[in-house]
Amino acid sequence: MTEHIDRLHADKILAALALAHPDARPELNFTNPYETLIATMLSAQSTDVQVNKATPALFRDYPTVQALAAATPEEVYPYVRSCGFASKAVNIVLASRQVVDEFGGQVPDDRERLTSLPGVGRKTANVVLANAFGVPAMAVDTHVFRVSNRLGLADAKNVEQTERQLMAVIPEENWNRAHHWLIWHGRRVCKAQRPLCGQCTLRDLCKWYQKEQAIAGK
Ligand code: SF4
């Protein structure tokens, strides 16, 4: 499982990421499992900044999962319109109803029940598990996928494979922190279109950078 990278090299990358981003933490705002679930659902294909603008009014007027379950998608949509698709309003209402009807009003703390909620895939479930319950989980979003594969922590074609490889190479106690380190590095340094390699403190460890240098004959 870890043949693409040796453990010592992976440990060096993780240590360098930790040094580069000591303040890495969730950038979505939430205060309890209900808010974590809803904010994470809204963040899919949106930005944390957009979601953080929308959720204060949403959570003010629908402060509990019971309140959101009693609403209609039409009532909720104006609050979350800025986060993208209308289907998100439908999903957060239906998911809240399911939490109330099937799970006693408690957001579930296991992946199977979380992914049974409408609009909750594996990545969203992993984020909720990690951020709301402290359960070790490796959520692979676009930043984690890109950065881990550039660095060489993973050598994968898709997010599922990346998740498996990262879980194999990163000690379980570091999964949640590594998720945030990789996201912060992707947002601030290892950007999708133009990675800021010249400012990156990991370039001597980075597979992608070494390859680019070799191609350039440096
Ligand atoms: S050296 Fe460049 S490609 Fe590698 S992690 Fe840093 S920014 Fe990303």
C-alpha cells in the first residue's frame, strides 16, 4: 500500500507541513455537530468564505436540527442561495428530517449513518466525523488530492485511492491534522493553477517540483 513512498520520507513531509502551517484548522464556522453537518454540506463546490457568510443568518433562524427539519426547502433556499445549487436547500432540510426521524435528533457519529443522509458523501462524512466528533478520518477534497499527489504522499488517480494511500502512510493520530495541513498548503501555497514553488518550504521534498526541475535540466 505504501510502496510509492517510504515512511521516513512521508514523515519528513508531514513534519515540514506541520512547521509550515502550525495554525491549520477548519476554516468553516460551526459550534456543534448540527452546524458542522450543515456547514459542511453547504461547502461542497462552494467556498468556506461563502458558507461562513450564509450560516450566521441560517443558524440564527434555524438554531437546531429540529427547527431546520420543520422548515421547507423554499423557506431555506434564500439563506443558502449564495452557496450554489438549490439542491443544497433540499438536502439540508431532508437530512435534518432524517436526523430527527431516524436518529433521535442526534447527528450520527459513524460513517454508515452519515452517508445515508441525502447529500452526504464519503468526504462530507469524513469532515463531520473529524471536526464534530474527533474521529480519525482522512477527508480528501480537491486540495488534499492535488497537494498530496504533487508532494508524493500519494500516487493515485482518484480520491478514493488517495484516501487509502494517505491512511496507510500517515499515522492515524495525525489524519485529522494532516487533512488541515494539506488544505492550508493547497489554498495558500500549492495552488491549483500556479503553485508558488519559489515560496514553498517543501520543495526539496516535493516529487512534482523535483520532476519539473529535472525536465528543465536544473
Ligand atoms: S514545491 Fe510546488 S508543487 Fe511542490 S508542494 Fe510546494 S508549491 Fe506544491
